[in-house]
Amino acid sequence: MTPPRRRLAVAAATLTLAVLTTACGALGNAVDCNTAAGEASKIASEWSTAVTKNATDTDAIGTASQTAADKTKELAGKYDGEVAAALNDLAAGFDSLKGGDLSSVSEFSGKVSGFQSKITAACS
């Protein structure tokens, strides 16, 4: 079984990669997508740092996940349409971890590709 710290790092790295590799279409949409993707990446990076530092502390994971969910929801409020929907889905992913349950990290990792697809679709 993979240690919790490694699973968290892999999940965060995958999420960050998904956000950073988002392709944006039209010029106006590209600016919004790049801003949204950059902010989402920052939130994911902060979350990753917090949970890997305290990988076995379920309270710390819960707090970091709640903070990330709140920040992502706030970010989604600045956008509309598919970009907002994709960000709200990412926030829901963070919300699923706020209980600090380590088994939820694996579930969240499985959802990362879905977030990537939604962000890519929103930006194309």
C-alpha cells in the first residue's frame, strides 16, 4: 500500500498538471482560462503543501481541503458558464476531502482526470 504522503503528493501533482496543461481557445476566453487555471493551480499547490506536510493528520487534511474548496468556490464565482462549472466541480472534489478521511484521497485522485476534461472543455 502506498504511504498516505505519497498518495497525496501524486494526487496534488496530477491536479496541478491537469490545470497547467489546460488548452484555451479564443483569445478572450484564453485570458479567462489562463487566469482561472493559474489561480486553480495556486490553490492546488497550497493544498498539496499543507496535506503532504501533515499527511497522517486527518484534521490538517480536512482543514486544508476546506480552505481549498472555499477558495475554489470563490474563484468560480468570478466566472460563468463552463469555466465556473468546472471550478465548482473541482471545489466539490476538495469538499469530498474535508472530513480528513485518508481513503477519500484515492477517490479524489480518480476524479482528477474528470476535472481536467471539464476545464479543457470549458476553455476550448
